[in-house]
Amino acid sequence: MIIKNVRLINPRTGFDDITDIYIKENVIESIEKDIDAEDPTDTVIDGTNLYCAPGLVDVHVHFRDPGFTYKEDIYTGAKAAAAGGFTTVVLMANTKPCVDNIETLKYVIEKGKSTDINILSVANVTEGMKGCKLTDFEGLYKAGAVGVSDDGVPIMDADLVKEAFLQAKKLNIPVSLHEENKEYIINNGINAGKVSDVLDIGGSKREAEISMIERDIEIAKETGADVNIQHISTKEGVELIREARKTHKNIHAEASPHHFTLTEDALLWHFALAKMNPPLRLESDRKAIISGLKDGTIEIIATDHAPHSKDEKAQEITKAPSGIIGLETALALGITELVDKGYLTVNELIERMTLGPASLYHLEDEIADVSVSKRADLVIFDPNESFTIEKFKSKSQNSPFKGVKLKGKVKYTISNGRIVYQDGKN
Ligand code: DOR
């Protein structure tokens, strides 16, 4: 396969130029100008006016398999990922049963292997996600878990968190944390503030996140473990990470597209489609997340792709589950909200969606690098093309961005040398 005249941006090497790319089988064979087809059967993609980047990496998705496959399964999740330009995802472990045991982990990994993309999985930090007893980190790691997380549920026992960090450090795997102390929450998924007041439902105070981040930064400093603060939502949280990273680069943070795009006001017109944990907060928080993404305090954009059925989301706001799907709109939200508005360069955006997340899992030598002799995982996109999604590839449709015009369209996703998505089809 040859991609002709494309602008290749590769954060790993700093490459940024118009070039041709020749892919042989599943490997990048050469990157240079004016490559001619060796064989008349070679596929030739015209990349004129398009960008090419490493296949996007999302380290925070919920494919709901096993247990909640009416919302999503590993196959439909993989299709949604490919449609969004993602070639590697890391599954969260809040399935049913949850991934606190080797059998479930093996099921997930094996099923992932029969999809078009690279599917990795974390295992749980604690048994049954109950926050009382650690899982068998070593056994789960040896069976293929790339990290540990109880995402969806915060871990309240600080001693247990410390023990988890120590064990993860020994194995050189990251611990990803959902930081929301329930003591500060009346109803989750909604910021405690003017909107929760208008709706008269109480909400989730910002202290819920800040207090947990404060605690875990200290434990991360003490233990040296790679710790990832998931879906950061408060300006204080961003500042805590910024300060901590001055001396401790083992502390990482991720931001989701909805937290850099929307504020609590979205609840007023999108209702439960704007309900997520942690909640959308204030304009000052949104701006702080953007500045964290700009200066590298936040190295990772991760979608928290959280499918829920139409009926579940149609319930009254306090009953509906939290979360929205995000894979198919992430790149476009980055271009529309961050690049077009002048906050990030397209290269910075791509770095936060490829090298940043890959590095958290120490995978930067294997993925997220479009260089000669590397595996051919690529996304080709048009940063100037606008589009509107009326139907997502995901099994669920719970997105406030359905029917909204966005800019930055994925044209091709190439995974392991194969076109797995092309202009609306996979
Ligand atoms: O809104 C959310 N939904 N946040 C999470 O952390 C979990 C997710 C889910 O699993 O639905």
C-alpha cells in the first residue's frame, strides 16, 4: 500500500513533512517522497491535503463485555474505535464479572484479538471493585493485563492504595484512578453548583476530586509508582498535577474530550446526555484543562467511552447512569475545540492522543510511531472537512454530539497494515 503526498506528523520523532509512505504487509517499509508502486495491485491512497498520524491510542474505554453487551461488545466497540481513528484501546475492567480474575481477563484479551484493532485491558485493583482486598497483580500481569484500575469506583482505603502502588511499581505497570470521594456527593454525575441548584438535586462537589488527588499524589511521590489520574475535571486538580510533575514525572493525568468541550450548562439542554462521572464543571475548569493539555501537565486525551442504552439515559436525571460514548467524536472535538480555537497545534493534539497515552503503558516502542520498520498503525484525516454524525457505529448512541457539526474527519484507519475504516465504512 502506498500513501501519496500526505502530511505526516509523528510526535515520537518530530517528523512533520509532506511525504509518501510505503506499507508492505503490516510494516512501514519506507517514508520518502516520490515512491512508485512496485506492483500494479498495490493500493494507492491519495493523501493530498490530508494528514497522516500514528493510529490513535485511547487508554480509557468501556466495551461492557462481558455482562452488559446490550450497551456495547468488544466487536462493536472496536468498530467505533476504528471509525474514530483509534488503532489501540485499553479496556476498563468494570464489566460483569469484573476483570479481577484471570478467566475474565483471558476472555477479554482473546475476543479482542479477533477484532480489527489492538485491544488491551487493565485488570481491577481490588477484588469485586469493593476496595477491600487487592487482586493478584502478578498473576493478572502475567496473563496479559497492561495495568490496573477500578475505574468507576474510587478506592477509599489509603493503605490499600499504597500497597497497590508498591505492587504495581514492582511490575512496572500503571495504576489508573477514578478520583471522587462519595462523602462530597449527593447525586453523582452533576456538578454541585448553579445547575444542580436549579434542578434542586444536589450534586458532586469539586472537593470530591481535589481531596482524592491530593491524597494520591502524596502516595505516588512516596512510592514512585506510575499513577494516572483519570478524566480530570477541576482546575485545582490540574494545578496539583502541574506542581507534582515538577519533581515527580511518575504522576500522570488524562482529560476527556467532554471535559475540555462542555461545562455544567450542557445539563440544561442535554439532560442525562451530559451526565458523567466526574461531572462537567465550570468554564474556569474547562479552561484549566485546556491549559494543562497545552503545557503538558496533562499528557493524555482519553475518551472514557461509556455506552449506555437509550432507555437507561432517558430516565430522570438522578436515575440515569453516568457517561457518554466518545470514540467517534474525539479527534474532531480536539480539532474543533483545541486546534481551530488556537489552543493547541495539531501536532500537540496528536501527541496527546498517541505518544502520551502509549507512554503511560511503556508501549511507545511498539505503537504510536510511524517510522520505518514499525507496525503500520495509522490514521489519515482531513482537518478541514466538517461532518455531522447521525448514527454512531457504537451499539449505543448516548452522545451530546449526535447531530452536531464538527470539523476534522477521519478518512482512513489502517491497523496492522490493513484498511479497517474508510470514509464511513468498516
Ligand atoms: O461517567 C462515567 N461512566 N464515568 C466512569 O468513570 C465510568 C463510566 C461507566 O462505566 O459508565
